[in-house]
Amino acid sequence: MALALVITAQKLRPYFLSHPVTVLTNSLLGRIMTHPDASGRLVKWSVDLGEYDIEYQPRKAIKTQALSDFLTEVAVFVREEVWRVFVDGASGAGGSGVGIILISPAQEKIEIAVKLDFQASNNEAEYKAVIAGMQRARDVGVSHIIIYSDSQLVVQQVNKTFCTREEKLIKYCKMIEELGASFNTWSIEKIPREENMEADALAKRAAAGEGDSRESLLQRETVAAIEAWEPVLQVNTWKAPIVKYLTQGNLPEDKGQARIIRRQADRFAILGGSLYRRSYQGPLLKCLGEGETEYVLREVQEGCCGNHGGSMSLVRRVLLSGYWWPTMQADASKISRSCEGCQRFGNIQHSPASNLNPIWASCPFDQWGLDIVGPFPLARAQKKFLLVAVDYFSKWVEAEPLAKITEAEVMKFLWKSIVCRFGLPRKLVSDNGRQF
């Protein structure tokens, strides 16, 4: 309640500054906000509200608070639209068929009959009915479905109440689990045969190859889907821990890794069984696994609309296409370097890899090194130091004995022994002594 008052004061600051404000409440809010022993956020909020002329009074009439109570107590829940799918399968001497009835929340019906032009047992036809019903519901774009079937065996095996021992039925169960990932929520329930008469009639007509007077959609499947189906291998990619946390709430045992996953999960969402990443300015970006990234990069780089650009341009085009994965920058750089067209027909870079450093051509008497040698034993005229200059190119030596080393003596030596004899040198190298 204190936070609500603080936010209200921030939103309506001009009114709070211009007029006295009366807060009507039956709680002890006024006493708590002005209590000297308040701590934590209450102290901060009390200081923030201190600039306003606020008076707390008990609320006497409920009608003055009706709008606030309505906004805080009434929550609007959006009901998810659940489609009902009635399925049934029939198998006999004349063939096998499947009947499907899709019923929308608005009670609109879609009737589909599927003729199976391959040998199928009654249980296989019932499984095929469930699979066909889920496939048709997915094609329609349904997110929430409830499947009704009158086969006790199929319902209990799919719900894992009964154990499935036959190899072909095990494949059917795995196929149903994979199709279930296409929906946000789905379930299968057992109903009496009397409540599934319409789907049963469609299945029998489809098995006999007859049409329907009510213009139901008759389709045919000439090959058993289970023969060409292979289970999807669950590769342990970078998406696995995030998907587990978003769908099941499971985190890794490592606390550091769990903290990272929990922080990263706020940027992701799961829609239709696929993982998406929230972008800053654009729509959701579909997250790709390890086996899909190279195809997308090749298509953007070398496809019909590819321009064989650099790695930065390639990453930007992939993002604009609506895809994302963590290592896209490194993968794009690898693709750009390995592209044969880019290497063979790309522009030749004449710029050097690093900045150029000028190199001076060395010549005689261009650079001299200066140093002081001594002290030596006293010689004539009290001279005990030696001022030496050596040319770096020819190793020519100029030297002069001195009694004391001063700036004037050094300048006189440079003028007489070097400048007047060899010209003005380009560089003088010394130990930065005071005399130099």
C-alpha cells in the first residue's frame, strides 16, 4: 500500500505539489509511514512523500474507493481456445480407414476421412487415427487440443498407464509424443463408443472407399507413415538447458550454471514447441541448433539473394531474416573465410596489415653518440676527463680532454669538432646528463 501511494505521487506529482492530499484508508498506513522506528524501504518512501501535504484519514464510505477496489480485485483471464478432436479407426477385409472430427470452440465442425491403402490392424488403425487427427489439427494452426478416442488400449498406452510391448506400436507412441510438441497443451481421453459414432461412421466409409453425403473431406494415404518415420535424435545443444527450465523448471546442479540459465531464460520464449529469443527492436528470433546454422549461413551468403559480404554484414542479414544462435559471429566469420567465391573473386586488399614505420637511411656522420669518460689521473692543465663522440656509421671517434665538464665546454666541443668538420648531425645520442 505504501508503494502504491509512492507510485501515485510520482505519476500525479503536479497535483500533489499544488494541493493538499487526503489518503482515505482503514489500514495503519499513516502511522507506519510516520513512525520513527520504520526501516528499509519505508524510510525512503517516507522521505520521498515528505515534500507533499498528505493527511491520512479513515475511510468511511466504500463508494469513494469502488474504482480502486475494482481495478485491484478483478482480474481478467483470457480463456485459451481448446479444440476437440474425435478420432476413430476401422480395419476390415475391404481395407482400413480413419475418421477425424475437429470441433472448434465456436462449435464449427471439420470432418475428415482418410483411406489407408496399406495393411493395418485394428490397433494400428486406432493409432493412425490419433496421429492423423494431431497432424490435421496442427495444419489448422490449433495450439490447444483434447483428443477423444474409444480405444482403451491406445489411450492408456499413450498416457503410459499400459506398457507397450509391440515394436510398431512403440514407434507410434514416440511419433505421437513428437507431434505433441507442436501444441502448447494437448491430452487424450477415453470416451464410450456411443459418444464417438460420427467418427466411427467416417472411418467405416473411408475403409470401404465411399464418400460422405455431408461433403466430408476424403483423403488417401498409400504408405504407412511409420515406415518412413525416424525418431528425432535429441542432441545436447545449447538450447537444451533453457528449454528444460522454461518447460519443466529444471536447472543444472551447478549453482553458477543454474544462475546463468535463470538469468538468460528471461530473454527466451517457447512458441509452438520452438525456442525464440526476444530481440530489442524487432520480432522474435527463432533459435537454431548446431545442425541448422550452416545451412542458414550458406543460404544467406551464397543463395539467390546472397551478396558474398563480410562476416558483420552476414550476421546482420541473418538477424533480419529472423534467426539467432550464440556463436553466429564466429560461424559467420568462418563461412566468409572458407567461401570459395569470396576468396577467388573478392577485391584484393592492398592496405597493409599494420601501420607503416618510416626507416631512415643511415649515412656517415649522421648520428653521433656522446659520453664522458673519467676521471683519470691528473694530466697537464689539470685535465682528468675525456669527452668522446663516436659516429654510429663509420665508428669515427672524436675526443677532447677537459679539466671540468660543463655545458659551455660541451657546446664548444660539438661546434669545433663535429659541426665545423662534418656538418650538422641529424641525431645526438647521450645519457641525458646535465652537461648535455
